[in-house]
Amino acid sequence: MLVIVFPYICIYQKYCRNMKNKNILMGCLGVMLSVIGMAQTNESFPKEQKPWSVRMAESEMVRNPESWQVDFQPSLKWDYCHGLELGAMMDVYDRYGDAKFYEYALAYADTMVNEDGTIKKYKLTDYSLDRINSGKMLFRIYEQTKDDKYKKALDLLRSQFDGQPRNADGGFWHKKVYPNQMWLDGLYMGTPFLAEYAYRNNEPQAYQEVIDQIKIVARHTYDPANGLFRHACDVSKREKWADKETGQSQHCWGRALGWYMMAIVDDLDFIPQHEPGRDTVLVILNHIAETLKKYQSPEGLWYQVMDKSGDPGNYLESSCSAMFVYSLFKAVRKGYIPSSYFAVARKGYEGILNEFIKVDDNGLVSITKACAVAGLGGKNYRMGDYDYYIHEQIRDNDPKAVGPFILASLEWEGLPKEKRRFAEPRELVVAQDGTGDYTTIAEALEAVRAFMDFDVKIYIKKGIYEEKLVVPSWVQHIELIGEDVQNTIITHADHANMNHMGTFRTYTVKVEGNYITFRNITIENNAPRLGQAVALHTEGDCLRFINCRFLGNQDTVYTGVEGTRLYFENCYIEGTTDFIFGPSTAWFEGCTIHSKANSYITAASTPKDIEYGYVFHKCRLTAAEGVDKVYLGRPWRPYACTIFMNCELGKHIVGAGWDNWRNAENEKTARYAEYKNSGEGASRDARVKWAKQLSDKEAEKITISDCYNMSKAWHLFE
């Protein structure tokens, strides 16, 4: 028994485990014959992709087999990058329970912390806040192992604050070698450790220290001209990079502000609600959130130098963008900032995935476009001017981007499913009279975000839209819905002999993206009969066409890429010669196929290694008046595959049924078949011997799931 599965919803049978939206599937098709058969499972069915946090953590473990190698280190180092990334991996362990992530972090701690609690490569008297951050992971490791060496190491790091050099107002120096300087970076390096130590060791007095540091650095670095915070301040105003009146550095460096914001949201995990000054910290956090919304780029990201956003040479930078997204998500979740900022974070996370995340052929995940390092002063003196920031090294998989991306992903992955759908506008209206959102379909497509994992419906009101339309490869999960199939028309009139255009540039609509649906729309190539003229050209995978019309003459529908899957339901397709052609796999359900001239309907070019090309099921083959000699198909390439099943064939179909395209060798390889067709054109008496009449058993095996099993399951995004 033939089981037809709505392919965009699910490719099921033996290749699918998880039924998605069974009611929609049954209702839309109306021809479901068996639900029981859909419950089959197979261990070879491709599993859902792991969460991004896990994928990134696993990729880092591949790139750095030993955890001490993080941050491109050739030898042991105790520094903030290890704490940031390995701490994030421990969070992955906490979320998903895979012990390998904990063990990876533990290996670093075990290597670096000596039995007496001293730490390799750490010198307390350097008084560098950068050396504190890696200590945060030791809280959880001590909790797990109860190994006293980790408690000693925690106490050692805590003691650094007792001697940390300070300015007159109590603000910590970033490092002993940087006298009088407060850097935004230092707040993240030091205060979350101090806040957690206070919480775990009953040191309530330390909460005020943390709050004071947040307030002091804000006061010293705030720029009232733009609402941003500058990278650092030298209160002595002696450094060459320092403004002689304010002591501030010249610019707001994105990552510095990212460190500061992460420090605040992580500090608040431990500061009691009743603690004096906590409200001021929340005011600062809300101000930063407001400012981030203002400076967010159209891509959802933030620039390396934020007060010069969009200037020549400036660039969207991944580490600060990931830090902001993590902080915004967490702050919304905790109730520190209004829930409206969720949209800012969501847009940022989508932007990170679109712009920075790359996956190689082996599945290894990378995050790109991270500033390697930026500082002020030092031996190789850094002036902190615009030219300095934009010319610092940019690299992939910098832990200062990796760690925050993992943290941001964990926040995302912890959301309810309904919130984990990027929620830009889900419905757009195209109307030529100006009553919709856009007057052209092309404008509406431009408004759709790249590589979405949610569905956008574009409603197209009645009208004749004279557009040569491309749905680009980065647009996916959209549905174009016409108001009326007869009166919602996309039309153009290019043909192959126009300016030496050739067949494949003549399209009216070209679909490059995946997971696209057209519904109730006419697509027309209105060129005169002067050569090939394509109405629909497809290159994307998982495309649906429901209740659509395709009007043209020669080469009306070109299914253009092998291995892609197309589904046509209740469609009308007309043409003269080879008007359904190409290498794709396509299922035609309940369609009307109308011949306008004596010629050929199909010209499949199915590759040898792909089992199915075109399958017509319960279709009607009709013809214009006077047309009486039409072939079901001819092989554009030797292994062409075309099957007509349970179709009504008009009298215009010739007795032979199939043509070899003037090449007898094609008869040996072409895969043409029929099954239980009816009508005057279905007679078997004169059919070519090299075409096959299927038995019941053979036909029973031809299902949509079988046709589409050459690649991953086709299902609606969850």
C-alpha cells in the first residue's frame, strides 16, 4: 500500500523516528492510507544535531587535546582565558551531564595546582587581576573532589585582594605594573571570584567591595557624550594614552565593555538582594543594555570599536558580541533588565550564528573574527587610538570568543522551545497598491533574515507581479502564499535566444534556498515561442509547491540540482517540449500536466546513483485541442528515471509512451515505468519494450520516503 507523507513535515517510514505534526500531515494530504507504517524506526536515521554549546566544546577539545593548550599555548600558563573557556565547559557538563567536559577542565586544574595549594605560573605579588579568573572553576572542582589542595589554592587567590594596589578612591589597579589604572577588563577578572568566595565562605563584607569596584570603574570610564564606557582610566593622567583632563583612554573597546557586563551579571549571582548598593549595580546594568540596543548593527552584532561603529576599517567582532548576548540573555532570565531586551539578545545570537560560526566538512565548529588581544601602554606601547584597535590581530577560535559563545548558547538552549525560535516578523504582506508591507515580492524577500530556523509567511495579494525573482540560498523556511492562484501571478518574458541568454538564465523565479513553500501562486514565463523559456528554476532542497500554476512553453519547469527534493501537489504545469526537466528528485501528487504541442512532457537527467527522478502519482495528463502525439518522456541523460502511477493519461499520449532521444543506447539505461494508469493514453499494447510496467509489489515500495532517502530527513523545524 502506498504511504504518502507530506515531505516538508516529515520523511518518515523506516527513515524517521519522530513524527512531527501528524494532524497537519494527514489533513493536508488527504490521501494518507496508513499511519501504522510511519512508526517504524531505524538506527541509521540521522540524529538531531547536538546543541551549539556541546558542538563548540567538543570542537575545542579536538583542537586542543590537552586543556592547558587552550588559548594557543605552547606551554603551561595560568591565565584568564583558561578559566573563561574551561568554566564554560563545566557549565556544559552541568547542563548535559557528559563527564568528558568536567574531566577536561579538571585535567587543567590538576596540572596547575600543586599539592600544597600553590599554582604553577602564578605569582601573587604581581597583583594581576588577570590571574584571578581561572580560580573560579576551582570552587566546583573542590566541591566535587574534596581535595584540600584546591581549597588552599582558592584561599591563596583570595589573599591577593588583601594586597591589591588601589587608587585613592579604593579602585583596584588592573596590575601592579599598571599603576593608577582601572580597566573594565579587570572587573570580570576579579570580582566574580571575590563575590563567589564571599558567598561560599561567609564573608558578607566582601559584597560591598564588589559593588564598590563596579561603581568606581563606571565613574572613571563613563563617556556622557555617547553613553558608553571607555576601555580604561589612568587616574594619575600620566600615561600617554590617557586624556589629560579625564584620564580616560580614547575609545570604547567592545570586548572591554563585554567583560564589564559579564562581570555584573555574574556578580549578581552572589550579591544578596538586600545588600546596599545592589540597586545601583542594576541601574548600571540597565544602562548598558539600553546602550547596546542603540549600538546593535543590522546584523544583530557589535563593532570592535563601539564609539566608531560603522567607520572605515572597523569590523563586527565576535568576542564582544558573544559577551553581550550572554549577558543580555542571563539578565533577562534573572529579571535584572526588562524582558523586551530578549529580542536584542535573540537578534544577537542569530547574528553570531550567521556571521561568525563556521562548520567544516568534519563537523568541527569554529567562531571567527575575534580580536586576539588589545591593551594599553606596556613595553610595546599601545596608544589605544582607533588605528591601534582595528589593526590588532584577528583570529578564529580565540577563547575570549569561544567561552562566551558557549555561555550564550547555554542560555539559549535553556529557553522553552517556543522562545528558541528566532522571532523576527513571521508574516509579511506584499500588495501592489501599497496596503501591505511591501509592493514587490523581491523587497519582501530582502526583509527576511538569512538562514532562519523559523518560518516566515509572505502573503502576496492579487496582482500581476512583473519580476525576475531569485530566492537566494541564504533564505530558508519561508512560505509564499498567493491570495488567488488565478490572479496572483509572477511573470517575466526572457527566452534562450534573447541576447544569447541560453536556457538556464531565462527563469522567471529561481529558488536557491532550502525549505521553501509556494502556495496559490502562478509562475509564468510569458516569452513567445522563440526558444527555451523557464518559468520555475529550482536549486534548493526541500521545496514545496501547493496549488500552483506553472505556465510556459518549452522548458517550463527546470529542476536543476541533483540530490535535491521537490514536492508538487495539486499543481497545473503546462508547456510544449521537455517542460518538466532536470536532475532533481520530484514527487507530483494530484497535478494536471498539460501539453500545448506535440512533443515530450519530461526530460529527466537523473544521475546514475540516485534511485528516483520524477514520480507522478494520481496526476491528469491533458492536452490542447489538436495535440495528439505526446510522449511521456525522453532521457536528457542516459539514466533518466520517470514513473507514472495511478495517473489518467489522455488520448494525446502516443502508444509507444516513451522516446529514446534518437539514441538506442538510452534504452539500456533509462528507468521508465508505469503502474495502473488509466485513460485512452494508458494502453500497454504499443508501449516500448524497454519501459517497465510495475507489479503491485514493486509499486508498493515506491513511497515518498523511499524517493527522498538519499539525504537527511526532510521535516519541519521544531
